[in-house]
Amino acid sequence: MKLSLSELQKEYRQAPLKFDEALDLKADLMERYPDEVLDVTPVHINGMVSVEGNGDALFYAHVKATLTVPSTRSLAPVELPADFDVTEFYVDSQAALSRYEKTDVVLVVNNDEIDVDKAIADNLLLQIPMQVLTKAEQSADQLPEGQGWEVTIEGDQDAEESDSKTVDPRLAKLKNFFDDSSKGDEK
């Protein structure tokens, strides 16, 4: 779905352009982000675009979709429902950016074209949390471990204590380094 800023400014100054559509963003998302997105259902967007008095376009949409992403622990597929709102302002020049707060999402339109598909795809990607786990991984009491390695949680005191007690054998000789050099200084 693509919109023309100049057409919006001409046709929709009095009343907003309303839309309720299903977008097929699967191919685009999987091509642009093959490691982050394994699958995506059709994306349902419901919203409007209104033109403000200064000619800037306000884009608002409610987005619903289900992403399939890899688990951050095992890379097993995890279905991740997404249900969120997007609010963005589109302006025709860099000078117009000064009219907005730093917290507003304001984009300068190139070639008079607003690419709604790309905007929604980018916002979908932002909805993926840093840690995604399968239901089995969430309910597991024990973290994965193997021969000579284990997964630890940052800030876990037990893991930090065991790491501090274990000394690399190659560095064990340095344990008494300062004791020997301080004796030599006293003579």
C-alpha cells in the first residue's frame, strides 16, 4: 500500500482517509530479515491518514499479526502475536521536522510517496522482544548445559560465585606473583 503525500494534501484536508486492510508482508519481511522472521500471517491494519493545516500527514494504524520467530535460546520456531498501534507524521521537507517533539516519529517523504507496507513491516520488527522462548523453555527449571559449558542468567549470584572460584590453570601460577615481588622489594 502506497500513498501520495500531495494527493493526500489535495483530497483529504477536510476529512481523513480511513482504511481497513490486510497486507501480505511475508515475502518482504522474510527477504529483509531472514534471521529474525521465519513466517508472518497476513497483517491486518485499521486506521486513518489525516492532513493537518500545515500540510503534514498524520498516519495512525492499529496493527494485528502473528510473527513466527526463532527462540533466542534454541532457535526453535515461536509464534509471537503482535497487536499494537502505530502513529507517524510524514512531512515534505527537513525544515518541517522542527515543528515536532523529539519523541514523535517524523519521517521526511521522498519522491512524494509514503510506503505503508515498509512502515508497518519496520514497526512489526520493533515488536520482537530481545528474549523469545518456547513454552517449554519458559517452564523449564534448569537452563541448558553441556560438557564444560552452561547457560547462566546475568545477575545470577550462584553462577557468578562459581565462576569466581574456578581459576584457569594457565593463570594459576600468577596467584603468588605479587607475594614474590613484594618480598624482593623488602630486601
